[in-house]
Amino acid sequence: MPTGDNRRVCLLTGAGGRLGDAFCRAFYTRYDIVAVCRTRVPAAPSQDEWFIDPLEPSTPLPENASRIHVVRADLTREGEVERVVDLALAKFGTVDLLVNNAAHTRMQPHGLVDGDSALDEFDPHFALNVGVPLRLSTRLAQRCWMHGDTENRERNRNIVNVSSISGSEVYPGGQAMYSASKAALNQLTRHLAAEFAEFGVRANAIAPNSFPALVPTEQVAASIAELDAGAMTGGIYSVGVPERTGVSGNGIADSISIDGAVAGGPRGSTQDSATQLDPMSQRGAAGPEAPAMHGGRAMTGTAAAPPTGSGRHARPEPPV
């Protein structure tokens, strides 16, 4: 496990939400985390706390090994993304992993044409769910990554966007705006992977099912760390969708790639026709007929339709 200056630096948005909190609690000893939150803060030790055992006050406590640095910000406000990037670089000098997790979620249960609800929600959904990941990614590239090709590859720097299975399927409940924004985030992820490969930075997205109702939040958090440790780029990975994989499993290694992803190389590709690789173990290539996905199956192009009659619909988490 990395310690001290060897730890990876993670910039995490939506840190006070359910997934962000789970990630911080699970990995605060592995990463130096810049935990960006608007209202709620993660339930993990941060720079604002120091723990002492009253019976043995001189005994070191593991909680004090935390390197979580909480930053409060409304990332949709002008200048806030740049402020967060500047704070992260001033504190830790670099960012190895960017996790775009913050999201706006508001359903239109009566449909798109019931008044102006859907129209009013278009801008908020796309501003936070698409615009903020774009701005954070480009600002980090401009201020830290663009001219560090060798170091980026040595540090395995990458972006993980938190999408949703709703971004590739149609579910009831008035998810049109949310789903459309996540579909846009998926496509943005592919373009980030293609362009950032020029300077050695990978980009992938996870598309979890509803958590914690249908998949444990801890499993979704673990999938972020798994992608960070891997070498894949340009993939959109479902998490907790057993009807697609035939297994319940944990994390990315037991999920599928909704579209094509390839191992990040000097000039990585993200074309859907690319050979599928196991994103975590990298044990070798597998052709379209036999993808190496630990018993699951990799898919290229359009994702399969959801099973009928199951009643297990993906529902997004509340906004952070």
C-alpha cells in the first residue's frame, strides 16, 4: 500500500455523497484525496480532525494517517473549477487520478411534456454532469498533464467518470434528462481517452446500477480503484448488472465493457472495434468471440436491451 509521498493523489468530486463517502472511507490510507463537496463532507478523517486515544494519548492512530483534504465548492459557479484545481496542485503538487463523481439528479415522473419541468432541468443536468467533468479534465491537462508525457505514463495518470447504466438504457421514472446527460458523459469519456492519449493520460467511465439498492456502494467504489490500477482507456464499464454478465461478482473485473476499450499505450486507441482486454489483470488479448472478462462478456457498439419483466430498474442516486 502506498505511504507518504508515494501515495497517489486523487481529486474526487461529490465527496460528500454516498459513493464519494464510501470511496474516502475505503481508500483514505491509499490516496492523498482532495475531497470536493458542496454541502456534506465525507465521514472520514480530514485535515480538520485529529484523533487521540484518551487512554493512550501517545499511541499513533491509523485515522491520523489520512491525507484527505476537504474543499468546499459549487463547481457550477464561474471560477470554482479553476480554484479547486489550483488548490489541489498547491497542496499536493500533482493529480494522478481525477474522479468526476458529482452529479445533478432530478426526475420528471410525469414525462417530458408535463409543463416545463424537463426543459428547466436540462441546463442543471448538463452543467454538472457533463460540463464540470469537461472543465476539470481540461484544466488539469492544461495546468499539469500536457507537458509531462513520460511522468504521466510512469504514474499511470487517469480519469474515471462516474456515469450510470441509465446512460445506455431506457428506464421508467422520468430519467430522460439524467440519462441524456450520462450518455453525453460516456461520449465525452471516449473523446477524452482519444485526445489525452497523446500525453499519456487514460480515461474511462463506470456505469453502475442503482446503489445501494441493487449493488453495494462499496463495490462501486472499489471499481474506481480497480480502473485506476489498470491500463485500459476509452471504456464504459457497467457495475452490478448481473443480467448482463451472468455473475454477481465484485468490481470491474466481473463486469462488461459497454463499448470498446484498449490498453493504454503511447498512442492509445478507443475504437469500438478494438480488441477487448481484461481491464484489471491484463492477462492478454481476447478476440470478439471470446473476450477475457472473468466469465462475463464484453460488448462493442450498442448495449443490449434490459431484460423485460425483471422490475430491477436503475435509479440514480440523489444529487450531492
